[in-house]
Amino acid sequence: MNLIMETCFKVLLVGWFIISASFAANAQKLPKVQTESVYAPANIKIDGKPTEWDGKFQAYNVSNHLFYTLSNDDKNLYLIIHTSAVNTINKIYVGGITFTVNSLSHLGKLPVSITYPVIRGINNAVYMHANDTYREYKKDSIANAQNITDLIHLKNEQFNSIYNELRTSGIKEGDDPFISVYNTDGIKVRALFDSNFAYTYELALPLKYLGQVLDSADKLIFDIKLNGNDRGNGRFTPNPPRAFRPDGSEIINMDNLYVTNPTDFKGQYTLAKR
């Protein structure tokens, strides 16, 4: 690597450290559940990049080690999730994220939900293999600068090619719940890895689909669920094999328990006004 490239990469490393430190500091200050309404930035774009948020999120869910912000404008409800936690990202690729919106005042009404990514068949640990490679490269970040860049670019292309469907519920009765991420219904979703191999997920859900769940004050209940093995619709990932000590006691792998079991958190949101 020539001197110019090495200097540039060192600058990037310093930038990554500052950003990581900023995220860690913000996590300590943020509430676990978002409490404020947020009108979306005028430049919001569903591209898997959190640039329009300037590294600032509304909440940090400690249990799942993820930042998130709910926002809206006059047309869409938006959700952005950002995490660098390996087990959290792995869990997302095992069973996807299901974002559900329900009525605050009429809980009997049909909720609206979006699941992405949608996994067909059995997850083959594609993320964990990629993360292992990334960690090897990071042992000498400067020498492997181009390898890291190439790996992240390749995995973003591969993952967006593999995980190109989302699952809907409560939007169009009787229709196939599985639709393309390139759908014409106005539902937009994108997820990308950044230069630190952290994961950002973005969703835009048109407000026109939320008429049955919004009350007169434009309030709703939201639920963000990391599905793990419980993908819904009869699709399940086999549990990892159990392990035992010589005395017969079971060895509990907490990482496996977290990844395979569903976890969710709820909150209330009121649509922001301009």
C-alpha cells in the first residue's frame, strides 16, 4: 500500500473510532423506548445509510443492542434501525425483523406488519462466515484496507440479492403476503453494512395503509420484533444441538439462546406534524 493510501486509511480509522465512541456515548443517554414524535428530514432516503440522521437516534434498546428512530412525514411512517452487535445482526439474518403497527384504541382491529429480511429455507450462517472474514482482515486493517472494502461491497450486493422479499400482513387482504422489495405498493426497505460492518435497516410504510390503526389523535402502538427461529407462517429454523457436561448438566450457550429465541419491544407513537 503506498503512503497516500496508508495515510487515507489511517484517517478513516480515526473517523471510525470517533463514530463508534459517539454511538457508545449516545447509547448511555438515550431512552430504551422512543418517546418523541419526529418529523422526517426533508432529505430522507431509504438507502440503508443513516447519513440524514447524522448519527443521532431516538432510542437505544439495551436488550437487543440496537439504535432506532421512528419518524413520519405527510406520506410515510419511517423506521431506521442501526446495530453493530454481531449476535443481533446474526439474529436478523436468522429470522428477520417484524415491524407491527396496531391501534391504540381499537386493539381488535387487524394490525399492519412488515417482515424483512424474509428467509427462504434454512439460514446457512452467511453473515457469520462473512463476519469471521472481516475480523481476520481487521487484525491488520491497514494492510487489508482494500480487502475490507471489497468484502463489504460484495456482501452488500450478495445479501440484497438473496434477501429480496418482504412479508406483509394487514395491508391487502387476500393477496400473496410475500412481495418484492422492488414492489409498486410504495413500501420501501433497504439494509446495508457500513465500513465498520455495522448494519443499518430502513423502512418506509405509506400512511395510506394505516387508516385502520390510527385513532383520531393519530396515535398508534408499534412493536419491533427480532424473530429468531420464530419466523411466522410456519417457517422455522431448527434449534442448534444441545450440549451436555460429563455430569449430565446442560451447557447453556447464551448467544445461541438469544439468536434463536424471539425478542421484541413495544411503544406508542404519535404522528408528528410539520
